Amino acid sequence: MVVAGDDALAHRLAAELRGVYGERVTLVVPPAQHGVRPPVVGRTRATALLDRVSAAVNRASGNGNGNGNGGGAGAGNGEAGGVRTGEAPGSERVLEAAELTESVLAYAGVERAAALALVYDDDETNIRAALTARRLNPRIRLVLRLYNRRLGQHIEALLDQASALANAAAAADSALAAGADAGAASGPDAARADGGVEAFDASTTVLSDADTAAPALAATAVAGTSKVVQTDGLMLRAVERPPPGPGEVADPGLCTLALLSATTNDPAGADGSESSGAQGPQLLPDERAVAAATGRGTVVLENVAYSGPELNAGRGVVPWFGSLLSRRLRWSFVGLVACVIGLAVASMLVTREPPLQATYLTLLDLFAINDPAIGQPLGRQILQLCSGVVGLLLLPVLLAAVLEALGTFRSGSALRKPPRGLSGHVVLLGVGKIGTRVLARLRELRIPVVCVEADPEARGLALARRLRVPVVLGDVTQEGVLEAAKIHRAHALLALTSADTTNLEAVLYARTVQPDLRVVLRLYDDDFATAVYRTLRAAHPDALTRSRSVSHLAAPAFAGAMMGRQILGAIPVERRVLLFAAVDVGGHPQLEGRTVGEAFRAGAWRVLALDTATPGGRRAAPASASSASRGPGLVWDLPSTYVLRAEDRVVLAATRRGLAELLGRRPRQRTEA
């Protein structure tokens, strides 16, 4: 496996492949002096990492002994010295390159690699390298990190088409060569000839770390918000539920995905991680563990369905009208209309006129274009005077509506300021790549948001302007910026900038203003995050604090895609990650021929739904499944007695190590040098 990147995601992805899947990994990173500057705090760990990288490079470049292969392997590789062919599972080779050129890709072994992940922060760099890698090795599996969704779809189709054409041409050439040498090839030579036409999974997968992490970050900021994984028209919704009270029975939903930590404190730091032991969270527990877990919160699956394409419905008259006029002005119009209706009814009762005629006379009086009611009954004269007063009130309202509409058109391209009475909102600090996706997710949930951004050219300001989200432009470390965002009346603070110190400073200051404020920090260094959250938890035991690392949430999805499986998404369970994947049953003895109940392995994987709409595997839904559980090509309430067949395609939840075991790769093992 080859991983190339310039930030934390590359290192975490390499560690995921090496530690969980036991793969041999070549990591390509920029030189230390040109790479990402390590955080101001936690420099000791960053320095140790750079020392380890340098040592690995020195070992790789100086490996001339060979381990049983002698100089033959080195000679066979030409000038690609240092590329060890006998590396043990779980080993890692680190290369430093300022630019990811064709020679660098060749030196990293792309021509022989099974998969390549391009996770640079720049989309153009990833696209250029992907095109080069596809030319070097048409059979390599590519995983790209792209922020632009639409461009990613086109690039994915283009690279897959190029791979298909190259493989077809290679297969034709191999067939011709095999036919010409049919009498001469035998034994190992014949095996190699057959291997030339073997089908390879040369797929291209485009992922976005921002899209993977945004739902989790948005859900963390708002209590009771569901954890939603939505991709390719498939939506999985899970929710975190508190422990049931005395005498209450917890609702298990469709199934229990996880048991939360057995501590009443807010999980942070090492709590809630894999090192927490029996007191930590349990992913995919069985029924016995769920029944025995008293006093623990749970994460349950609520729904699995096809979300389908969104209907492109019009905005309608009311939303269009509301975007032009303020709420106060709209209520003024409602009051005037009510007055007109009341005057029309009173005129009908007094003058005995038909309803249409009475309404007409009222409107004439309202606009002062009717004759004076001289010589008419007293009731008619009083109504005419009241209609004139309402008409006088209508004139300033109409003038205000015109001015406000003009102001709306004029300020359509300007950023809104937080309104005076705003409260219970979420303050979003930083609208870069991650912040933009989180902002879109929060607005989908109809949660009021105020953005704080120091860069007037930030990526997410265009979205905030289009969604009419209030924005405060300014450096959050300066006095008065958070106050302008109404932090003292906010419900939560999301500090999502790329600078650890900025996020920490914003949270510490916000806690001095509102001690019980719910905060979510994006921090790079895990050891530093552990120390920070334990301190914040001790100082503010009644306030909720969460640490979320984007690379920690995204790395399992990228690793699963490199292994050739479609990872639908991931949800955080405290400081662990639960994956959702679409898997073909065929070729997996842990699933094929087993019932749904037998295929379930506690703490590893669990089948959630059956996809009957996949090509080549369209089958009728099981008769024992309820009609309410049947979607368009999806059955999510499978009976435990249903037997999985090779042509089935299932949606399952899995832990990182469970998915690695299910993929059938070699188990993780350590070898002595």
C-alpha cells in the first residue's frame, strides 16, 4: 500500500493500514522543512515522529544486505535501491519528496502496489498524481481525497474508464501471447501467463474527510441530534440515548450498536478509547451484554432506508415573501388584513349589503376614494372613519415594505450580523473546508448558527451568505469577537480552525463567559487533547466537552476503500469509531451460507440490511420481513434465520479490526528485525 499526503490524515491512514490491517505501507510525505508545522504544544511527540521518519529513510536507503534475496532483488529493481521486497506485514517505509512526480511514484513502488491513497490537502495535486499513477499501473486501486464533490464524480468516472481500457488492451495482448506460446509455457510460466489476464479491482474511490467528519461534529455539538450516515442514496440513522431511569426499559431501536462508557463523567482523554478496558465503550454488543449493562448509555440504530434524490420543489410564495420582508413587517401586514376583514364584516351587518359589495365599500373608504357618508346612518359614518384610520396606518407599512425590499436586494451579497435577541444558537469558529461542511449540516438540521471567521476570503463565507447565516469577521483571540457572536447566550461552541492554540484559547475564554457551555474542539495532538480535556472536565464537571479529530474519523473510511470495500461512513462512539460498509456476501465464509444470527460476531461486525437491488443480485425480499421494513431494493429488518447467499449484498456495521478480519487479509503480527 502506498499513502501520499501532507497532513495528519496521511500519517493516520498509514497507521491504520499498518496496525489494523497488517499491510506493508510506503508513506510519501513532504520534507520536514516544507511539511506541516507541528503544533506549538506537543512538540516532543512531533519531534520523535520526525526522528523515526529519518531513521526509517536511512534504513531504507542503506539496505544493501537483502534478507535471503541477496543482490538479485536489488539488481532486479535497478536504481530503486532501498525498496525492500521482503518487508514483514505491518512494516512502514517513509519517503520524503517535495513534489509527487512520476519518478517519486515509481520509486515508491506504485507499479507493484495494490492500492494508492492520495490525501494531499490540495485537490489539484491529488488529481495530477492520480492520472500519473493510473498511467504507471492501470490495475492499481486508487483512493483520492477531493473536496469538490462534482469534480470528484467526474474524475472517478474518468479514471475508471481509463483503467478499463488499459486492462482490456492488456488482456488482449496477454491472450495473444499465451496463444502463441501455448506449447512452450508450463509450470510456473503458465501460472504467470494466467495471472496476466486475472481480474483486478482497479476501482477509483473519491472520498472527502470533510464529508466524513461533518455529521459527527454537528451531532456532537447538539444534544439529542441523530448520527446520520448518508451516501449513494442510502441513509443510516443512529442516536445516542442516556441510561434508563429506575423502572424504565431502554428502547433498543432496530439494534444496539454500542454501549457507552460505564462512567457517569463526561468521556474525554483516555476515557472512552480502546485503552479504557471493560469500563470503556463496547461496540456491537450481543443481547446478553446489553441486558447486563445497567446504567450505561447506548447508541441504537433507528432507521436504515434509501433517502432517494431530493425533490427540487419550488421555494413557494411564503419563503420568497419571507426572504424580502422581516418578521415584524409581515405581522404588521397580517394585522392590517385582519382589520380590513373586520371592517368588511361590520359594514355588511350595518348596511345590509352583500359581502362583495360591503368589502368593496370598505376598500374605497380605506384608500380615501369614496364619497363622504353624509346623510347616512351613524354606523356607516363610524365605519368610514375607522377605515380612514386603517388607511393612514397602511401607508407607512407599505413604505417600510418597499424600503426593506430594496435593502434586501442591496444587501443580498453582504454578510448578516447576529440579531439582537439571538439565543440558544451554535457558534461555529472557522469556516474552512471542515467548517463549511459542518455549517451545511447544521442548517439542514435547522439549528441556528453564528459563524466567526478571521479570513474575509474564507471558503465557507459564500455558503453563509447564501444561507443568510450571521457572520462575525474578526480574530477570535481579540477581545469582543466572541461577544459579538453572542457567546454568552449560545448553546454550544465548535472550534474547528486548523490551529490548536486558537481553538483552545477560544474555548477557555468562552468558558469564562459561560461556564456550562457545550464545547467541541478540533485538536491534532492526541496527548495534548487528553491533557486538555481532563483539565477542562475537572474545572467544569457540569459542562460537556468533546474532542474530535477529523483525521481520526476519516482514516478508517479511507483505509477500507484501499482494501477494496465500499465504506459508507463512520460514526464516533466516544473516542472510538464504528464503520458502515456495503459488502458482497460471496467470497466471505464468515457470511456466506450462514444465517443473519450466525453471521453476527459481537464486537466485530453485524449485518444490518440486505440490498436486493444490486446488479446481478436482485432477489425478492424475505417473506418473513415485514412490509414496513422493505424499501426500494433494501430490507433492513432481516429475521435472524435468513440465510445469506453468495449473490447477496449486505450493509453491515463493523469495528476497524472486525472489518480487517472480514476482508480476509493476513492477520496483524509482529516480526523481529
